[in-house]
Amino acid sequence: MKKNLMSVIILALLIVNIALTAVMLFSVTSTNKATADLIGRISGAMDMELSSADGTAFKPTVPIENVATYDIADSMTIRLKQDEDGLEHYIMVAITLSMDNTHDDYKEYGATVDERESLIKSEIISVVGQYTMAEAQADENALKQAILERIQNMYGSDFIYKVDFRDVKYSG
């Protein structure tokens, strides 16, 4: 009799164990599904941040061993567009162009950048002159991007992939 009672208790505990395991399995599965959905949404948001406004993905950075730089003069003094105050403002800036020396167009244009420095300076002056001092100070990255786009259009190539300011001073 005791053996049968023990068998019934063990059977009951086994059934309870299976039932609790099933409940736990379904609750963990739904939680796992919710977690996977959350991770998917986060990944989607990160993908959106890694693309520009027009939907094209940003290019990966060029490895340092493939970067060639060219310094445009020591410093350029450029007159900025007038603000509401009516005063003339100037920016003194030294500019460095970063070029990808593995790019196909670098072989053709890279060695001759110094020969076209005056054309590049002209493009820089043209772009920077369209900004007021407040606009230039507020968003230097937009200014750099505008200069980069103008130089890339001049060459018809993107072997020059970055414009940096080495030294910036505003006066006026």
C-alpha cells in the first residue's frame, strides 16, 4: 500500500513538474520573442542613423595607411557674408584635404593637387563667402561638407573624401 501511495505521489509530482515546465517554456518563449523584436527595432534604428538623409549609406572610413593629406597653404583669410550687424567679418583658416591613395582617380589627380591649389582655394573662398560668421561658427561640419562637395564636383571624383580645418579664427 505504501508503494502504491509513493507511486501516486511521484506520478502527481511528475505531472505538476511537466505542467510547470510547459508554463515556463511558453512564458520564456513569448519573452524571448519580445526581446528579439526589441533588438530588431534597435538594429533598424541604428541602420537609419548609418545612412544619410537621401537614404544612401555612409562610406566606411579609409584606413590610415591609405590616407594621403594635402595642406592648402598655411592660412587663408576669407571675407564672410555680412551679418545683421552690418560689420565685415573674416575667417582665418588652414585647410587639410584627406585623400584615399587606393582610389583609382588618386593615381590621376592626387599627384597634381598642388598644381591645382589656386583652383581649390577659389572654390573654398566661394563656399566660405556664402556663410555669415554666426552660421560658420554654429555648424563648421556643414561648412566642411559644402567645401568637400564643391571640390569633389570640381574633380568629378570622390578620391578627396574629407576636409579638415587645422586652425580656425574668426574676426570682425
